[in-house]
Amino acid sequence: MSILLKMKRIITDKQGNEYVLLLTVVGNNYLVPYDGRKYWEHHFIPKNTWVSMSTIDYDKFNFTQEEYDAIVKESDKKHVEILAKYHASF
């Protein structure tokens, strides 16, 4: 499965574990465990450790459903802007 990334953001659970909020153009969004490497790539993290945003318990993380919705809305807006610039280049 090919994933096009729109935005990355670090999220921490209440136990101090770090995750990257991985927003995709198509499909679900995920919290992917962050291993702390400077050049982190989600491809190296086993998919079975990813947390689907459609099943997340917000009480276990340091952000809310409203914050997540705002991040998705901002990302969608940027994606539309990028596509508009791309299409205007023809």
C-alpha cells in the first residue's frame, strides 16, 4: 500500500511514549511509534504497532478530538493549495 504523507506531528501518550501523527491523502490516519531517530521513516516501523485514528482513545494521549480535527482541517487546506499551484503550473 502506498501512502502519500501530508503532514507529520509528534504526539505523546500519558505514559510518555512518542508517536508521529501520520496523515495520509487516501485512507486512514495513524499514530506511528516514534523511535527518536533524527531521520525517522514510518516504513521501518512495523504496521501492527500503528494506532488507527479511527479507534484512538483520546483520554490516553496529550491531545483532544478537537485538536485532531483542527490538524486534519489545516492539512486538507494545505493539500488543496498545493494541488491548485500544481494544476496552475500547466
